[in-house]
Amino acid sequence: MKHFLLTAAALLFSAAALLAQDELPAVRKAVEAENRKVLSGRAVRPAVVAQQRVPRKDFHLWLSLLKEGRWGTDANWYPARTTRLYLSRPAADGNSDIVWSELLETTWSAPAPLCEAAVSPGNEIFPMLSPDGKRIYFASDGLFGMGGYDLYEASWDARHKTWGKVRNLGLPFNSPGDDLLFCDTPDGRYSLLVSNRACSKDSVVIYVLRQETPVYAAVTPDEAAKLSTLAVTEPESGLILSKALPGRVPALSFEEPEDTFDYTLRVGKEGAFAPDNRLPSGLVYQIQLFVSSNKVKVSQLKGVSPVYVHAQRSGKSLYAAGLFRSYAEAEQALGAVRRAGFPSAFVIAFDGGAPLSLAKARKKESSVKVITEEVHIVK
């Protein structure tokens, strides 16, 4: 299935992505309203052959037209006889990202992100691969769209062996509600769409669509509104969806590479997150960059590495750079971090992984001989 890339919507997303993370909530509604105008200008006209309302909490178990695989208790789809898995997994900040893993001899490779364009400040869920393996569909509430969860498609770049060209599926697949899952059936006869656009928040409707090669064409506002209802236009008798039990999740033993990450504080062309956010035992200092309620991209680190992500009770995340065993080392590195683009950065302390006031930390440092495990300086 080929989908049209709506250039104007992509430009709106690019402009919004340049805003500071704390500014995003204030402009999200305005941007989504503009996106709805753009995305509603063109649409595909699939035939709707069936629909069924089911509980939202386990709707995936009702997708009985997907017969070549099974759902796990983690709501991820496990295709039969596959050598590559696409999963939605929690990231360090608690939001979900899409990752993929390849079957090696007896284990799976370490999970890797799908692609940078599919990473947002929100959640990416329900990755579903097309039968030909050339497209993958997923839902996101962080990429800018029409509101709520929108459906997106990424295309396989055979030349560079990567996923890219993430596209919003537009009308009638997306709406201001939560559009949670889109996929093609293995036999290629139907497409399945899951949305709560026409029901209460605790339910969803599974739409069964039939379409040949989809073509996006201009539509009027009245046509767009009618298409968005996804009313059954060509019913197929005997097409019934039934609930299945979750399948047994295959044994997923991931092969984790040796830790070769350089934990020395650096300020360069490209920043990086620390692969392990756990702090060592004893007294340590870090440089706090900012606190955010949104997922932060590598480009927002401004060349600082490594950056640790610490979850807060408020639900926000604290982003801190480096790891130091003395206040003097942290203070020495502070200037480089501020010059990198974080003028409000300051030194913070932890003891045994728990936050500690700077005054108590410096008093403890001066009265207790600190055994240094590693010394991290600025390169």
C-alpha cells in the first residue's frame, strides 16, 4: 500500500520540532488544528466491508483476520516463522518506542530503534509490518498529527538498509480521536483499522477495509467529514471477528553487546544518552541540564555526552550530564556544559543513587575519604 506524503503537514511538524520542549504543550493544539486542515484536504476512499465495537483494553485479541502469528500478553504481535521482530517497549523515560531485533543463531540481537523519524516526545505503539516487508505501520501520540494517536507509515529503504520516510496516513485513516492500529491481512484482501472516533474512550471500533491501489484525491470539507465516519458501504456477509486468547510469547533472549560506551563527559558535535542510567554506589556529582515532561531527542543535547535520565515523582524526567567523584571535577566541567547551550546548568549530588543536597554532599566529601572507582573529566 502506497500513501501520499503531505508536504505541508511535514513542514508544520518540522517547525514545531524546533521549539523548546517546555513550549510544546502550549502550541500543540494550534498545530494539530492546522494539521487537521492540511490532512483533511486529501483522502483515500476505501470500501468499508465490516465493523465491530470491542473493549479498548484488549482489542488486539479481536483481530482474528491475522492468522499467521499471535499476540503476546505485552500487546505485541509475534508473526509466525519470523527472523525479525518489531516491538513497542518502554524507554528510559517511561514512554514507549518502537524497536526491532533480528534472530541470530540462538538469540535475538540487542533491540535497536526503528529510525530517528519515528521517535517522538510521546509514545509509539502497535508496530505492524506489511506482508511484503516494505512498510511498517504504527500509532503515535507524539508526532504531530490530527490529535490523539495518529497512524503513520515508514518505508523500507532497500538501498541504505534502513527505515525512513515516515508519513502520516491522513484521511480517512486518522481523525481527532485515537487511531491506534493499522495493518494489512496476510492474504492481502483487507486492511484493518482500529479507532475510537465513533465510540466512548473505553471502547474502539475495528473497521475492515477493502481497497485496491489507494489513491489520494482532493476532497471538500463535507466529503472529508463523511469519509471519516467510515460507515459500512459494501458489507460482506459472513465476515465475523472473534476474540482469541493471547498466545504464548516466544523465548526472547537478547544478545546484549559489551559495554564500550565512553562515560567521560564530552562536549562535541553530537550528544548521547548514557545507555545505563544507574548511578554507582557512594557519593557522586552530576550537572543538571533541565527537567522536562516530554521525551528529549539527541539533537536537544547540544553535543553533551553522556546524559543520564532520572525519573521524578512528578512524572517528569531530570536530564543530567557526566559523573564525578568530587565537586571540584563537576565545577570544572560546568563551564563547558553552559557554553554548549545550557546557561542555567548547575551541579547536583547523589549518594547511593538518592538525591542529596549540595551542602550535605560537600560536607560529606570533606569529612570522608572517597574511594574513586573512575575519574571522568572533560575532553
